[in-house]
Amino acid sequence: MSTQEATFAASANGKPIVVLKGIHKSYQRGKEPVNVLNGLNLEVPEGSFEALMGPSGSGKSTLLNLIAGLDKPTTGTVSVAGVDLGAMSDAELAKWRSRTIGFIFQAYNLIPVLSAIENVELPLLLTHLSRADRRKRAETALKIVGLADRMHHNPRQLSGGQEQRVAIARSIVNDPQIIVADEPTGDLDRESADEILQLLDRLSKEFKKTIFMVTHDPAAAQHASLVRRLDKGALQ
Amino acid sequence: MNLGVLASRSLVRNRARTVLTALGVAVAVLTFVLLRTVLVSWTASVDAAVQDRIATRHKVTFVMTLPKHYAQDIGKIPGLGPSTYSNWFGAKDPNDENEFFATIAVDPVSFLEVYDEILVTPEDRKRWLENRRGALVGDMLAKKKGWKVGDVITLTGTIYPGDWQFEIAGLYTATRKSVDRSTLWFHWDYLNDALSDSRKDQIGWISTRVRDPSRAADISKAIDTTFDEMEVPTLTMSERAMNSSFLASFSAILTALDVVSMVILGIMTLILGNTIAMGTRERTGEFGIMRAIGFRPRHIAIIVLAEGLIIAALGGGLGLVIAYPFVEQGLGRWLEENMGGFFPFFDIAPETSAMALGLACVLGLFAAILPARRAARLNAIDAIRRIA
Amino acid sequence: MIPISYNVRSLAVRKATTVATALGIGLVVFVLASALMLAHGVQKTMGKSGQPENAIVMRKGSDSEMQSTIEDPLVGIILSASGVAQDASGKPVGTAEVVSVATMDKFGTDGVSNVQFRGVRDDVMSFRPEVSIIEGRMLSPGTDEVIVGKQVRGRFRGLDIGQSVDLRKNRPVRVVGVFAANGSSFESEVWGDLDTIRAGFGRMGNVSSVRVRLESPSKLDGFEAAVEQDKQLGLEVLREDVYYEKQSEGTSVFITAMGMVIAVFFSIGAMIGAMITMYAAVAGRTREIGTLRALGFSRFAILASFLLEASLLAVVGGVVGSLAALAMGAVKFSMMNFTSFSEITFSFTPTPEIVIGSVVFAILMGLLGGLFPAVRAARVSPVQAMRAG
């Protein structure tokens, strides 16, 4: 990788970067509380590429949201990158997320009215970087995903696979420690899905990013170094 | 690239809706400007009325007359400048019964002295003064009726019945915009000579200049006190006071127009609010992802508020762009010519434009508040869940 | 045809948008209906002042009573002309009156306004049976007493029971009663003894008008011929209700014109609002429309359905606006009547035509605003809709 690209590499030393202890999560649906996660414990070592699979409604996305700092457990502790998320306010969590987490969703990742490079630049608006620096970082990120030649295209002009690649570029532009991906290949055909997974591979091996991926796709799971199964709120 | 850019690009995305909304705002602003200009123009007579001229008329009712010698007697009151007397004639053009223009009998020399805002060329002035049945006509009235200097016209009297002939001796314009240019003035003597003894030597009102405008109220009282001792009591007021009390009798209409101009702003706000709300409802997913990435609720709110402001400003600007030619070229000129008594000048005041644009922007922000709050409050998970 | 319930439910689902758009149309209807109601109120108030079996005689060429002068000797001649009804004792039923305006201080604004004064004979109450004293008592003939109409009572300085106003210097007239006159313009007047008022306004020896009760409305022509035939007298005759109609014409036409012009401008805004809403509705339901077409509904059915939806939306707004305008019935509106130069109090008077017409106007706005979106909906093909998703 180039020196620029190296700025995106993490140092992986195998220590757990995500520690969840005694996690219970329940929602109030009408009269009955619904327990989504029951007494769950999880440790994710730094630098690993992990997949989480399970039937619909098993709580996969909920678990992902806890790791990403988007949600808080009903009881239990969540510690990510050495920080206790339970102690943080919404404002602090937002700031933390912008620095620590990179997001890839199944669909609607990109803002339709912004070009590819502007979409990638979006997380950097929350930093104090100058306009020129923002542009440079975004370009580099796009180069990494191989879409530098389409940087001024709108999402409408990109294929599904290309859109997801831009989403990946956006997810690394703020140099996060963890990338969370919620069904990143869910809407894609086989060929595009493979492209995406290869990119994630590269991020994991070359750039040493910790990747936590929720997926239905067994082929996607194969790229992961560890596959967990979640069923009825507990890890298998 | 920043939040503002996001807002404006989002507006471009649904171009038809943005354009329609801007058009709606434009129509509202145009109507608002028209209504306010009507109000401003109508009440302008009060603001423009001079402070240094007072009018003396019968105390009880303007329908009754004063004895002519009052016009000389008034000269005894200290602090007064030149003075003149007039009678409302109230004639009509027999060819057009429904048309209205003012016809007034005056003493020409003192009249021009007291009303020095009336501009007459020296030739026209001479011609008028020398011709007993001469008439001095406003240029707008002359243009409308097709009258030229030298024409002999016949008018039907109402208060003083019969057919009266006049010769157009000259045209007048004015130094100030607010002066009505559709009046016909003629010699008082011409009228008086034709009257029977019972109606002779009566004047309608006296107009006098005061040397010190700040003393106008005191001097008016002094005049009324003096005439109170004589056969007919008087009421003296400054021109400004007179105009403002004339307007008071229309206070209900003015209030109604005020209310109506607020209603149009209400309609405009509804259109804006509706459009913004529709736009934000469609973008919950987008906003959700931005929240996930780390944007705060206030960032989302800023985007929505900015959209409201931008459409409002665009529509407001468009409305003004349409309003100016519409009023300056079309409506304004028509009103000045045909209803010059009410609207001697009909122009859009800069304050009105600024007010319209300012209100549009404020209401654009206001209309966006509820949608902005709703969009900002939605937490990331709910927003994203809606798209999955 | 697509059932109406489809449209009703679609409107109910988009509650906020439906309410906002309907409200916009409602506001326009409110303004228009109020203006029309006021114009009608003007006509009614003035109209109630005149009866078809009465005739009014004024100087030829007068626009109103106030500008007319009839010398006293002529009064007897007019009253004895053919066609005039007679009472039990053989006296002609008629009266002569003097009308003028006085400037009075108006409470509530810091200005003055003109109030109409009428000098009446002692037979005025029998000539006008619709007038009644509602407070205090009737004025005594030949005195300085006056009675005030209920619309001016208390609104001007000196016009309340026990108070007085100066007409002549040191010759005040005292208010001893308040009268009602069936909602006519008389209620905005002050009535005093004929001679007292004449003296107060310096009009000794003449009156403004003479009114007579005709034997029957059909006797008008005969009476008119008898009075107008002598050109020297220079008089003209009008049926009393026709006279009052003309009095109100200028003002009511002015209000109607203003109301309509404003409503046109406003309606453009409201129609644009309806257009935006309906375009959004069509865009959001492309799939639904495609399904309907696939099921066999024709383009016309789709067009009609969306036009109907726009109309429903508009009807809701129209009804709300009309109801709000009806509420204005409680508001009194006083303004200068142009022809008499005096202030008259009017009210917002509804008629079935105004209410129905306003709702129809609302529907028109809905139809016009919804036309283009409905056409777009009709153009949706089933295939295109499936792709839209």
C-alpha cells in the first residue's frame, strides 16, 4: 500500500477491542416486554473479521447497534476500544462514533444528492480538517476501493456494487477502529457481493481493521475469520 | 460542502415540488405587497399632509357654510400666514354620471399662494387668472377626459343645480407625489355671481398657513374661540389631523385589509410547511445514517430549517420580481389615473418589499420548525429500521 | 368506477398534508364568503330601510336625500298628489324630513366620523311601524330631545341616554331614548324634531325629502307622473326600496369587487398548494395505480378518481371556511357609506347562495389544482408502476 493508504492501517495486537458482559436487551411491545438478548457475553479481538449469523428476529442487528454505540443495553456493560459506552451521554456517543466506528448498511447508505466523493467526505465534516485535507482523504479512500475515476458521479449513476464500495470508502475515511457492517451484500448479485467481500478482506488483512459483520449470506461468512451464531438472544 | 449545500441540493432533487412551492410563495408575497401598498398609499395622505396648513370649517358639519367675511376676519389672529377660501362645488360630467372628480371654487391668487405645492406654468397661470370662467385642471384628469387648454366644457351642478360652463385655462402638476392631480379649480366669483341672495357670499372652508407648525394646535383653538363669539361656530384642524380623522371613518376597511394580508401569509406558511414536511418524511433513512455516523440532532434540524429558508427566499424574491412591473407599469398607473383621489401615488415602498421578503424568510423558518424537530428527534436506529 | 372509500382512506392516511391543504383552501373560502356576506349585509341593511309601498320624493338630480332640498310649500302639494294612501280621517299618509350629517368624536379611534341626523315629524312612528323604542322614551315634538339608533348608541361622544350634543351654539339636543328599526340603516341615525334639526343645521323653510305611502305599489306610476309633470317643481320620484338599493350599490359593489379580486389572488396560492399535495399523492401511489390499471380500471377511472380526491379535499376546506365565515355573523362592521358620507353599521349576512357558492368555488379550486396531477396519474402504465416499486 502507499504511504497515504498507510494512514488507514490499524495496529492489530490481538487484544479484545470489544467486550460485552452480561448483556440483556428488552423492548416494550404493548403489555409484554420482549427479550431480544439474554445474558450475552462477547469478546472481539482487535483486527479480526467476524461474522454474526442467525435467523430473522434473533437480535443480530440489536447486538450490532450495541457494539456501534447506537443503542444501550437494558443491563450489562459494553466496552469498546477501552471505553465504557454505558457511561456516555448521547452527545458523547455521537462524537465517539464519528471517531471510532465506520458504518456500512444494507441499503440507502449514500445521500442521493451528493456525489461519490462528497458522500465519502461526509463523516469528515464532523472533524476540524480543512477542506483540502478532507478532499485528499476522501480521494484516497476512494482509490482504496477502486472508484477514484467515479468520484464525481451521483449514486444514481453507480451500480449497486459500486454504491456499496463508496459506502466502504466512507466507512474508512475517518480512520475508525471498528467497521460495523449490517448485511453489506444483502441487496447485491453474486458478482458484486464477491467484490465487496474481497474489499472487506483487504481492509482486514492489509489495513488490519476490526470488522464485525451481520449477514445472511453463507458465502460472506466464509470470508470471516470467525462466525458466530445468534439464536433466541444467545450466542451459540 | 456543508449542511447548507445539502439543503439546497435536496431542494433541487424534487424540482417540480420546489418550483411549485416557490411559485406559491411568490403569489403570496405578490398579494401581500399589493395589499400593503394599497394600505400605505391610502394612508399616505396622512403622512404627507403638511403640518403648517390648517383648515377652518363649520363646527357641526362640513355640509354647512361660513359667512364670507370670516375669510377676512381670520387675518386678525396672530401667527398666521397667507389664507384662502374655497367652496366644494361637486359637479359631474353629464356624459358620465358615475365618474367622480373633485370640483372646487377658489380665490385664485390666494389659493396658489397657500397651496404652493401646486405647479402651474406662468402662461397657464396668467390665462387662468384673467379668465373668469377659466378652470385649472390636474394633468391626470385632463389626460383621462381628453381635455386640452382652450376647450369649453359643461358640467352639471349637484349642490348648485344647473349646467355650468368652464373653459380649460391651464393644467397643474405638483411638487409632491401625494397631491391629487385630478381636481378642477375655478373662480369663486364665477360661482357667487350666479347665486341667489339667500345662497350668496358663503364659503365652504378657509385654508391658512401657520408660521410655526408646532403652534398649530394653539392657533387652531384661538381661531375657534374667536369665531365662537360670532354667528357661526367653527372647527379648525391641521391638514394632517383632518386627513387622519377622514381615514378613521374607514378604519374598519383598513383593519380588514390588514387581517386579509395576514391570511395570505398564513396560506403561504401552510404551503411551505406542507412541502418541507413531505420532504423530510421521505428522507428519514438518510437522516438516520447521518445520525449513526455521528451527526447531532441539531445538524439535522439545521438542514431542514435551511430548506425552509431557501425556498421562502427564492419564492419571495420571485414574488417581488413579478410585483414591481405589475404595480409600476400596470396596476399602479391605472389606479393613479382612475382613482387618483384615493391613491394619488401607488408605488411599492422599499419598506414594503423588505417587510415582505423578511416575513417570507421568517415564516419559511417557522414552517420548518415542526418538521425539523420531528426529523431531529428521530434516533438513528428507528430511522434506519424504517428503511430495512 | 373506483369506489370513493379509496379516496377517503388515502386522504385519511396522509392526515397532516390533507389538513394543511384543506386549511389553505378554507382560508380562501373564508375571505371570499366574508366579503360576499358583508356586501350582502350592506344591501340588506340599506334595503330594509325601504318599503315597496312607499315612494320618496327628492330634488331632481340628487344622489341622496342629503343633497336634496324641497321648499316647504311643495310638501303639501306632493302629499295631495294622486295615488297617496289616506288614513281613517282622510289625511294623506306621508312625512317630510330633513337629513344632514354632523361630525362626532368616535370612541375607539382617535378621530371623528360623520353621523346622519334626521329631523322627523310627530307622525314618524305611525309612518314607520317597524321602528320601536327599545330604551328610554320617544322624543317630545317641538323640543330639543333626540333619540339615537341602536347602532350608534354609545359609540360616539354624547350619543347615549342622558347625554347631549351641541348643534347650534349653546343649543344642545338631549338624548332621551334608543330606537331599533329592524336592522335597517335608520339604526345608524339620530332622530330629532324636524324644526329643531332644521334650525340646528340652518335649513329653515325646506326639507330634504318627502315620503308617501302609496295606495298600492301599482299606484307608483300615477304618483310619479303627477309629481314630475310640472318641470318647474324639479322633483323626482323613486320607490323607496329602489332608492335604498341605489344607495347601497356603490358600497356593496366596491366590497364585492375587492373581495373577489383578493379571492382570485388567494385562490392561485391555494391551488398551487393543492397541486403540490396531489402530485405527491400520485408519486407515492404509482404502484397502487399500476395495480388498479392491471386489474382493469380504465385511464378515465383513474383520472376521475384523483379529481374526486382533490375535490373531496377541497370540499372539506370549503365547508370549514364557510363555517368560519358564518361565525363572522357576530361581528359588526361600520364604515363610511360613500353616497351619504356618513357612517353606517353593517353586519355579515349569509345567504344559502353565498354558502353554496363558496363551497362550489372551493371545489373548483380543488379540480383546477388537481387536474395536472390527475392527468399524470392517468398516464401511469401498469408495467411502469411495477418497476417503480
